[in-house]
Amino acid sequence: MSDKKNTNDNLIKLLLVDDEKEYVNVLANRLGKRSMDVKKAFSGQEAIRTLRKEDFHVAVLDLKMEDMNGIDVLKIFKQMDPDMEVIMLTGHGSQEAAKEGIEFGAFDYLIKPCELTELIEKIMNAYKIRK
């Protein structure tokens, strides 16, 4: 059994991408307690480097980051791993950009700040599709 993507079927491999470090750290901690192996990236470039080294089931990707636009990161993610599901996070007023993400292959989007239960539900749904 040499499935490099996941040796434990109960563990969701999640890539969390946002340039708000405190938000990412808190969210990663909370998601890590819920059968998720969470890796953090604080920029688009760091996320791309991380995805080059490791496979993930789902990515949660902020739409607005200082170094790269989330849509551009999404496009690169989809070229690197077309099967990885991506959930976009966006601030209020950016729903149109998030909907654009859906056109480029994002699984869904959420408006920040979002309820943890809603995010977990979307991650679980994305994971089920990936599997």
C-alpha cells in the first residue's frame, strides 16, 4: 500500500493559506484537533513551494494576500494538482472575486470571518469529493 497522498484514511491533509499569521495559527490549531493534518503557508509563494513538496486533499486559500492574488494561486494549484479541492476565503464585498474562483475550479468559498463549523463542513464535503 504505497499511497503517498495519505497513509491514514481518517486524516484530511489540509493546506491553509493566508497572510494573516495569527488567524492562520488559531485556525490551524482548531482544525488540527478535528482529524486534519494542517500545514500553514503565509503567502502565495510559500503555498506553491509547500504544494511542490507534499500532496493535500484540500486547500483553504485567502483571496487577498500581499504577495499574490488568491485567484492566481488557485490557477497554479489547479495546474499542479487538478484533483486538490480549494475553498476560497474572502472578506466582505469580495463575493464577485470569490465567484470568479469557482469559475477557475475552486470547490466553494466562504466570507471571513466564517463560523468554524461552516468551514469544517465545507472541508469535509471537499474531502469527500476528492476521495
